[in-house]
Amino acid sequence: MATVTPKLTISSSDLLSQPVNLSVSTSITASHTSGLDRKAITSTDKGTASGQVTIHTAADFTAPAYVYIKNTDTTTTDHVIVYDATTSGNPILLLLQGGEFAFLPANNSIDLKAYAVTSGTIVEFMVFGTEA
């Protein structure tokens, strides 16, 4: 089994009256991964299945999984929208501007899919499974 160590640091000297310095990390024992992937998103609407990118499929892992997602576009207005493709209404979970990323625990009962504001936007992603 592999160990994955995600870390997050948040700092600011001018957000509040006192400096903000937050740093957290954790260790995840991952037995499986989807592998690092980059795909072009050609769909610009969650109602259009063709051209969307599947980030995580509910049946891939039986235990909690962790998802890394990055919008590789450098234009901030070229958003990648990640949504719950299993729930009625397809609720939007994330809106990543160009250059933004997310690392989050995935609900293993839902599929995560992505579409983009601009066709051709590249999304980078990887799923870390704690059990097969």
C-alpha cells in the first residue's frame, strides 16, 4: 500500500488584523488509484453527456476515495464545473477557475463529471482509493 500526504497551507498578511497562517496535512493509505489523467472537455453544458469528462465513478472503490482535480487553463474565466451526475438535477459541487485545483474526499455513492465554459479546456485529475 502507498502513502499519500496531501498538504494545505493558507497564509495572508493583510486579510485580517492579524496574519493568517494555517497549515494542515494528513496521511492517506491508498491501495489503488485511477492514475493521473488529463482530458479535454468538449461539453459546455451538464445536460449534454457527450464531451463531458467522468472524474470519479461511484462503483470504482468500495471505501472512501480522495479526488484531485485541476483546471489547467490559464484564463480565469475558463471555468471547469464539477457536478454530481447521480443525483436528480445534477447539483454543481465545484466551479474551478483557470489554474485552480481541489482535493476532496469523494462520496462513493455518486459519479463526478465535469463540463467547461470553453470547449477544449483540459482537466487534470486523479482518484486515490483506500480500498479496491
